[in-house]
Amino acid sequence: MLKELLSGVVAVEKDKEKIKNKLMNDLANLLGNKLLEVLEKHGEFEIVLEDAVIEVDELRILIQPSLLRRMVEVPAVEEAVGMAVTELIETKFAEPEMKWDGKIVEVNMGATPSEGGTRDRSFTIGGETMPPIYRLLGVEEAMPHRPVIAMDVFDMRIPLPKSIKLHFDEVMDDPAEWAKRCVNKYHAEMINLHLISTDPYIKDTPANEAIKVVEDVMQAVKVPITVGGSGNPEKDQELFIKISDIVDGEKVLLNSLNLDMKLEDIAEYIRNKDCIVIAFTPMDLDKARELNRKLFDYLPRERIIMDTNTAGIGYGLDYGFSVMERARLAALMGDKELQQPIAAGVTNAWAAREAWLKMDVFWGPREIRGPLWETSTALINLLAGADYFMMMHPFSIETLNKIIDYLMRFSPPDPGAIMDWVGSELG
């Protein structure tokens, strides 16, 4: 008897692992069946362990998919609907139609001899009835007129990134020659002339002298021009009044009017001129509405372009383009106070030090990085709704022009061709 008992103990020791696994499986099955029974009866359950000690390194309770399927019985379709299914209902996909009630005002810039001016071309911007992103689907109403790019010219030599200066260094002391370089060599559509020397804290150039620069530039090139001041409200107001006298008939853009000016004076004066005004506000939709509303009392809507302000990548571009996008969507939804074309000062991208500073090799050469910084800023503004761009680097402008050309000739995609591609065999 003892011998048999000892042999049994040895057998147990040898099959210890096997017995352990069997006990665990039996326990799991018992627990699983008990859980299933409680769940099927009550819909929910609670496990309470009393006077229990569990000594384990890791405890897992797994409810296998097969157990879940047993827990929830899915009735047959016939039982669920109370009748047998004899056929499937056929339906066709209807592409959702977006309806927009508003339309962006069309603004004409520049005047040819036949239009009463001396420019060799003129441009119309605005007229959109859909967001610009629809141009990627070939919808012409999203961009009925080609966006226009103007190249920046300054009335004095200013510090510029090396990658820009190498294109203009020898003409930066002569605004007229600078403008000619932009048009003759880099095919600028428009010139955006900045009279920054008029700033009282820079050179305080008198308005009478500054307008001579405007006349020189208009003689040097025949493209439409924009004339900007220094940003000083009092000096710019005096300057714009004098400029509006000498450029009457040319549909020149004045850059820009803002809420810090005495709008009742400047707007009233240029009411009978044909100047176009850019209404500037600092990334604030409420102020954009307020400024437009005040200008509407003096000027027709066809002579106002909004500039809601933009910045470069990493320096506030997200704020700039989101305000621009909100303005455009509100306008298309019927907000008449925001239905003006949008100008974008993309040159602001160069304020970001990453656009011009010599940095780690990881960032790439600044000669390429800078133009890419400006191009990316412009492209984002384009897709947010901008119609008029102020830029500097020739390569950035060339790239954006190619993108605009592509969008303007884009046609609706052929669904059949897409399905053929999806179903084609490779190799």
C-alpha cells in the first residue's frame, strides 16, 4: 500500500505542470460559464470575492470573441423586421450640393488707354461665389479671375535677406530702376511701391518729394501700381491725398487705410477720385467689418480691397489665414460687410528668422529655405481666399504663378478614369 502511495506521489510530481494547467482550464471554464449564466439572466453582473487570497504574478480575465457572440444573440433579419427579405433596395449616390448666397465684389485695378489711363494692362479680382478649394475640382466659380501678384519696391535702400538682395542690390538706390528690374527681368504683373522714407522716424521725406518717386516709377513701368505709405496714420493721410491727385485716372491702389486714420477726411477726399483703397486691419474680423462699414459711407464697394493681415510660417500664419478664411466663408454665406477681395502681404514671411538666418544643416540652405518660406505662406493664403499678393523673391513669385496657372486650367476629374486606375493590375 505504501509503495503504491509513493509511486502515486512521484507520478503527481512528474505531471504537476499538466495537472496545474488542467485545473486552471477547469477553473476558467467554470468561471466563464458562471459569468455567461449571470449575464444572460441579469444583463449585467458584479463579482464579489470574500475571504479570498489570490497569489499570482499576473491575473487576466479574458472574454473570448466566441463567448461574446454567445452572450448577445442577434435575431435573424426576418425575425427583426417581421417579414422575409426578398430583395435589396437600389439607390444612387447623390453628390451633396453646397449652396452659397454671397458673391465677392469685383474690383478693377489699373487702367489702359482705352479705359482712360496709361497702363499697358489692367486686372479684375474677386467675383467668387464658392470657396477657392473648389478650384481643385475644376469649379470655375471658385476662382473666376486669376489672382494677381505684385512685386515689392521701396523708395530707399533697406536691409534685405541676402537671397533677395542678390537680385536687386545694384538698383536698390533707385526705385524707378528697381521697378524696371521687376517688370523687365522678372515679369512682374504689378508694382507695389512702399514710400517708407516718409516715416517721421526714418527720413520724414515730405509728401511733395515722395510723390515725385511715384511719378518716376509710373514713367519707368507701365504696369498697374500700388502705392503704400510708412504706416504712420497722419503722414500717410497727407501722402494719399496728394497721390490721389497725380494718379487720377490710373486706378492706383492706396495701401492702406485703417481705423487709426481720420477716415471721414481721407475717404471723403478721394471719393471723387478713381483710386482703389486697401482696408487694413490686424487679424481681427470685427475690426475688418467696422472699417469696411465706415468706408462704405464714402466709397463704392468696387473700390475697396480688404487686408486682414498675414504672417509667415511659424510667426502667426495660423492666425492670419484662419481670419482670412473666416472672412471669405462669411462673405459667401451672405455677410455683405466682408464681401471684398482680399490682399495678402506675403512679404511678411521674411520677418521669420528661419527664412533668412544661417542655421543648422538640418534646415537646408537659406537660399532655398527663404523662397520656400514665402511660397508656402502665399499658397496657404491662396487657398484661404486671397486675390492679390504682395511678394518679393522672384523664385517665390514664379512658383506661385505656376500653381495659379495649374488651378486656372484645372478641369473636373473623370470618375471613370479614377476607377480604371483603382482596378488596374500592376506588374
